[in-house]
Amino acid sequence: MGLISNGTTLLDAGALDSGIATGSMTLIKTLTASSSATLSFLNGADSVVFDGTYKEYQFHCINIHPATDGTPLTFQVDTGTNTNYNITVTNQFFRSRHNEANTIASLGYETSYDQADGTDFIRMNGGVGNGNDESTSTVLSIFEPANTTFQKHFQFTGSNYQDNSGAENLFSTGYFNTTTALTRIQFKMGSGNMDSGTIKMYGIK
């Protein structure tokens, strides 16, 4: 049993601050793609609120299958009732790759996948294959999106079946350069529709 400096145990009432994250996950909403141009999680109509209830929100993008071969999965956020999805972002991106033919094996930074105070949708992987057995899966975390003091940090990692028949492991972190509370997030392919796939939104206590 752990102790605090004054001898109080962590199990004693009042020893833990209620704001400390415990890691408990609550499923908030699930969206399913079916030849969908976009999947959007919104405040209000969709009963999804980026509020102070959770310190972290996770989006589990599961087996996202594109209609168009070789296009990436992307996302962006917005504030208030805005639907432009063009919040200023700075991020970095690196990945490891290995293809089935054993002709590509690499680990490196991808300068064309990052942004420096850009407003484009954020690329989450290389090109995703659109064969019947090809898809991508990613976990994205956004930290305290309702905070009005700090910029909004995010990170994601994922696995991709690339259009060159290779495995791709993806890593990115960054921040949205705004102190305004975020209210919505949208996912879409770089071109064409999401043929199928599921995105689950969780709140992390």
C-alpha cells in the first residue's frame, strides 16, 4: 500500500485528488462508415461534448478501408459551431515500414507528413491499400480539448496495410495552436470515401 509523505495511505478517503486520471475508459459514441465522405463527432446534435468530464479523449479507428487505393486517413478539429476544420496545427511524424517483397525496410522522419502552423487535415498514415483485405487502424488521443488556458496536445500511433503491400507503423505528436475549447472532430480519407470501418470515441477518466 503506497504512502503519502504524512503517512496517509492512498486508500484513505480524501488522499487522492478527484482530478487525477485513473485510466478508466468510457465509450461515448461509435460511428460506422459505409461509403462515407466524412465521419464527424459533434457537440450538441450527436450528444458528444468535449467538456471537463474527461482529461483525455481517445478515438479508435478500426479497420478503416478506403474506396480509393493509396490515400491516407486524415483528421482535423474545430471550435464553437465552426465547420471549416482548419485549426492551426504543428506536429511531427515518423514511421517504420517493411513490405512483403522485403525490398523496403525503413525507419525515418517524414517531412511531407508534418505541419508547422498549418491548417490542413492531419495525415495519419501513408497510402492505405483498398484491396478487399487491406485497411488501417489507429488510436488517437486528444488531451483536455475543453481547456481554455493551454494549446491542445494530441498523439496517435497506428498500423497500416499500405498500398505497396507492406506493413507500416505510424507515430505522431503535436498540438493545435489555440486556447479556445475544441467542440468537434472530423475524419476523412485524403481522397474518395471511407468504404467501411468503425471509429469509437472514449473518454479517459
